Amino acid sequence: MFVSYKWLQEYVDLSGITAAELADKITKSGIEVEGVEKKSEGLKGVVIGYVMEREQHPNADKLNKCLVDIGAEEPVQIICGAPNVDKGQKVAVATVGAVLPGNFKIKKAKLRGEESHGMICSLQELGIESKLIAKEYSSGIFVFPNEVEAGEDALMALGLDDEILELGLTPNRSDAMSMIGVAYEVAAILNREVKWPEISTEETKEQASDYIQVKVEAKEDNPLYVAKVVKDVKVGPSPLWMQTRLMAAGIRPHNNVVDITNYILLEYGQPLHAFDYDRLGSKELVIRKAQAEEKITTLDDAERTLTANHLVITNGTEPVAIAGVMGGANSEVKDDTTTVVIESAYFQGPVVRKASKDHGLRSEASARFEKGVDPKRVRIAAERAAQLLQEYAGGTILSGTSEFDEMKIEPAVITITLNKINTLLGTDMKASDVESIFTRLQFEVKTEGETFIVTVPTRRGDITIEADLAEEAARMFGYDNIPSTLPVGQTTSGALTDYQQKRRIARRTLEGAGLLQATTYSLTSEAKAAQYALETGEAVSLAMPMSEERSRLRLSIAPQLLESVKYNVARQMDSLALYEIGSVFLKKGEDSLPEEKEHVAAAITGLWESHLWQGEKKPVDFFVAKGILEALFDSLGLTDRISYRQAEKEGMHPGRTAEVLLDEAVIGFVGQVHPTVQKELDIKETYIFELSFKALAEAEIEPIRYEMIPRFPSITRDIALVAEKETKAGDIEAIIREAGGKLLKDVHVFDLYEGEKMEEGKKSIAFSLKYFDPEKTLTDEEVTKAHEKVLTAVKEKAGAELRG
């Protein structure tokens, strides 16, 4: 909402306060002023000139040589290229030394051999946007009406010396979408009175109801409709002051009839529409819902197809306007219009919004109807428009109105106590302070002790409950005056829970390993909901899904990560490492909420390491994924409690998939995506894992125990064992650890051989064993004794022998 500082002074006394100071006060009261602009900032030297003579430039076909009276001792010669300049016009002249927008300075010049002492200006050259300039002056200079005098300040005459406040209104403050509405706000802030325009008209004995009858069929959507008739109208330009105010508010002038309806819209916040009575084609206005596929050509010359959800104004037969949005071309006010029907109505916001949205017509009128207009201004706005038509279009006002009235909106009555207000705001206001605030806002208030019974005027439809009144009290009291207080009572220092700390550790570890965090949809399709699920069950269905692709709550994160891999690979991102810690949802019954569990999952594909300078490349494999998991388990202190075992899982490679166990309980899986699935997704070799993070985070771990750095050397023995191919290296390792006793401190596999020199059905697995005693240096005899126990155990329990 653009608010003219000068125009605002007509409704409220602004003496002693500048536009900048007013903007600051309005902002502090709750309506943000986004800026204050003085249109003439930096401009000077522009006066009104009278074109005494105009003749063709002797040396240029498109230039005119003009003799212009600028109020100086002598007229000046100005060369002008505007096609509409002519003798007898009063125009804006930038004199020599004048400064125009963009710091453009006017100097004495010679054009094609003729001297030019200044420039005759268009409105664009004075800084007014082209879209706001009346069509007749959009491609030439602006011509002033005759009431101005040569030598006067042109910037003042055009209203460019005004200051414009731009209000950033929230949707609930529709009351401030008018000059009078802003005046009420400013008057409350400054504790001053609001001055309404004086309306005084002369009406003929002819009755408006004899010319037009109003019939409303859609009574819920249009409870109040007022039609006023003005005869003998002479369509022409509106007064200059009205045009400048409209332009300052962002509205283009058209003619006096249309400009007056727009002026009332800005002044009262009540949209009006003017019909050409003679083009209506009947003596009645019927407001009804449109018929399906009914057509109307609107004022923008576009044919629009209506639906049964749209409210239209008709002449009893065909639509002549879309209610609250735009009029029809068949009843448009034109230059030959003599009788005007002024429409002033209350249309319900939702029906106007529906039509506005469906037809892509967002107008100043529709914006106000959507947010809500004051029903008590409907009649007075029509009267004010009739007055201005009488004054500036020579109209004759017919007596009375033709109307339909079933309006039932009444002022809201809200009761609130002083204690409630002070409790909500944290203030210590007195009853007299609060009563004064409501009085300044021009709310009717009755005080019973410390209880206030407030009658809220219909212009403030946003105030309906106690909290709204408390907010008004806070605004007017001043947000800056509300004291700052600290909470009272027992407090505890903020800290992460154990679960939250472990989640943070997990994220730090995975990101440190080179993975990027992804956030995928919790909603998925029926087909994907249960893929790779750790727990089987039925997926939770949404009652009103956005689409079938988002109709189920997921049981697993892995399918969504694979979709992310597919999306990125299709865009030439061949090497990816993504992880997500997120929730899955387990159905617990028809009448129960689903159980939400947190999982950690990852998807890795492409090259894990790539050193192009050295020619080294390491593609992702099973052991990369397993290594990331082991780093995660180590950071959570669970390494000794984790084990793996070969597994087969739907959608996973049968020979490269393992279950992950925590204390012998399965908590997830790790492995390669099945080649068939990879082909379906059009991705290369990809490894994924998914674990129950809830199980990892809730697992109790022993406190960290520190051991002294060994002072004595260790002894390492490497052994290569020949075993059956089906024998698992993990099983042999477990046997070695058990048999090695307290001297065996570390065991790990370092080689696997299944070549042609190996007996069929056999394989060779090499282990490295480390022995040491923290109390002494071990002897060969002690190590050999422990080592022999290991060899005997693996032979007896796993059938594995030393390789010869």
C-alpha cells in the first residue's frame, strides 16, 4: 500500500511530524514501512511553460522549434522532438541548469543549427513509470490543464514534491488498504482525530429505482449490493490532483469516471464499478452464480469462460461483470457515456478469490474483497463517488439508491481483563492506560472494574478474540516499552542427550569418511515401501496422498538413497557416497500410531579413491563399505560386540552381502546391490548398508578404560591355513582368539589364495597373530606353547591345517 503523506494530511493532522518520523512510528506500532520515497529527490529547475509558438525546425523533419513562456522576463526558444507538442499548451520545462532523474543536467545546446534553452519534458523524463501514465501522454510530452500558470513549480503541480510511504501489510490488516484506514492507524498512534471527507450532494426528484432494479440470487456471496445512478455525465480527463494521487498510489489514470471509482477505492478501501447505463441493455442488475461454460468478454478484451463457482453481475440475460474482479466490455464507460450506474457492494472474499485465481486477474479491487472490506462503508463510498461525479463530470444525481440488503455482519464484542493483558504481555499497565489505548483506536469500550467490554468496529475484522485485543494494546503501548524479563523457576543447563550425542558422532564419522548427508522423502510408493526393510510388516498408507509415488510411509531408507544415486548418475555424477540418518515407520494396528525408528543407511558407487597424477584408482567394493561401518562402530565404542555373517537378501548380491550383528542380534546388512536391480536403475556397481541406529545408540557401552603403553616387545606369527572353501574366515578367527588365551592380543586376515596350485575344494587363508605380555618380555617357549594350542584348535574345530 502506497500512502501519500500530503493526501494523508486531509484525514489526520500531521503537523509537527515529518514523513520519516511518521514512518518510524508506524513501523514501531506493528505495520512495517518498507520505505519513504520523495519523487522529486534530486530534481530541480522544472517549471510550467506556455508554448506561445510552434513551427517546424528548418533543418529537421522530426524536430519542432518552440517559443515558450517560462515565467521569466523573456520567453525562451526550445527545440522539441515530441510529436504532440503544439501552440497553446502548458507543459513541463526543464530550464537550463535543471537536474532530472539520473543526475541528468540540462545545458544550453544547439540542435541542427538552432539554439535550445531547456527541454520540454514527458512524465517518463521526470521519473514517473510508463505504466502509470495515461495512454494519451505515454508517447509524448505531458500537457497540463489550463488552471496552472507559466513559471509555477511543475514538480509541485505533478505531486512530485510529495513523500510516499510504502506499507508492507500483513494479510490480516486489510483495514489499512485505504487512506482512511491508514488515517485511523496514524490517529491512534499520534492520539489525534480522524477527519472524514464531507459529502454534500444535490439530487433530482427522479428516483434511481425507476432506472435500475437490483436482484440478488446468490445471497450468501453477495449480502449487500447498492446501485446509484448519475445522469448527464461528461466523460473527460480527471482533475490533475486526482491523477497525481492515483499515479503516486500505483494506478494509471483513464478518465474522470474510472478515476473517481479508483480514487474511492484508495480513499475508503471500497471497490466500485461504473456501468454505462445505456449499454447495459436492461433496467435490472441480477447477481447470480455463472452458468457452466458461460462466456464474458472483460475490459481487457479477453473472452473468459465461466464456471458455476464464479459470481457474476448480469443484466438479467448475460454477464456484464465478474463480481469483485473485472467489468465486462459490453457495459464499459466510454467517451460517449452520459448515464452511469455506480456499483458498491459487499462480496464474500472466497468467491472473489476463486474467480481471480481461475482467470489470472489480480486487481486492486479483488485484493481488497479477498481480505475483507468494511460493510459500513459500502453506501457512503457510493455517495462519495456520486458527489465527485457531480463535481468533476457535471453529473446529475438521481434520488436514492436501488439496493439489496441482507447484511448481517455486526461489530464483534470481546471481553478481556487487565490481568489477562498484563499476563500475556509481561507488562504492568493500569486500567486507565488500556482504556486510553482502546479509545485512541476508536473502539467502543466499557470498563467494569478491571474488565473491559470492547466493541470492535467492522473495519477491524481481524480482531475476534482476547489475544487480538492484547496485541492491539501491545502495539499502542509500544513494543520497545515492554520490559525484558528472565524466566522464573528452576532451570537446567542445556545439553544433548546420550542418544543425540551418538547421532552427532555418527554423522561426524560418516562425513569424515567422505560421505555426504542426504535427506530423502519419508513417503514412497507401495512397491518400494518394503524393499530392503530390516523388519517385515505392512506399510502405513496415507489417507490423502499427493500421488501414488508418495502414498506410503517407508520401512527402509535404502530405496530412496538408490533413487538419489540414479538421479545423480544420470547427470554424470559417477562417483557418489551418500548417507542418511532418518526415520522408518512400522505399522502397529489400524487404531494405533505407527512406531517410528531411526535407521542409518548409505549408498556408495564409482571410485572411492582417484589419484589421477599417480595413475591410482580404487573402485568401491564390499570392503570399503564394511570399513566405513567399522569406523562407525569404533566411534560408538561397539567394535568388540559387532560381528558379520554371510546372508542372502532380496535385491542384494547373493555372494557379496553380510548381516551385521550386535551381540549376536541382527541389526542390519551391508553388501552390493543385485546386478538386476542395478540394471533396472541404470547404475553401476553400488554398495549399500542399512542398520538400526536405534539399536546402536541404545546399546550400553562400558566406560573407556585406559591401558599403559606396552613397555615390552610383542611377537608376531603368521600362519597360512588350508581349509574347506565353505569354511568362513570369521569362524576360524573366532577359534584362534578363543584358543590363543590372554597372550594373544590381535588377529587379522591378510591373504586369501584359491589358485590352481590349491587342492580342489580348498582355500588358503593367512592370519597374522600378535602375542605380548604387558608385564614381561615373552620367551619363544611361551609363544610356541600358546601358538600350538591355536593350531590344534583350528584343526580340531575347523578342519584347517598349516599349509605346507
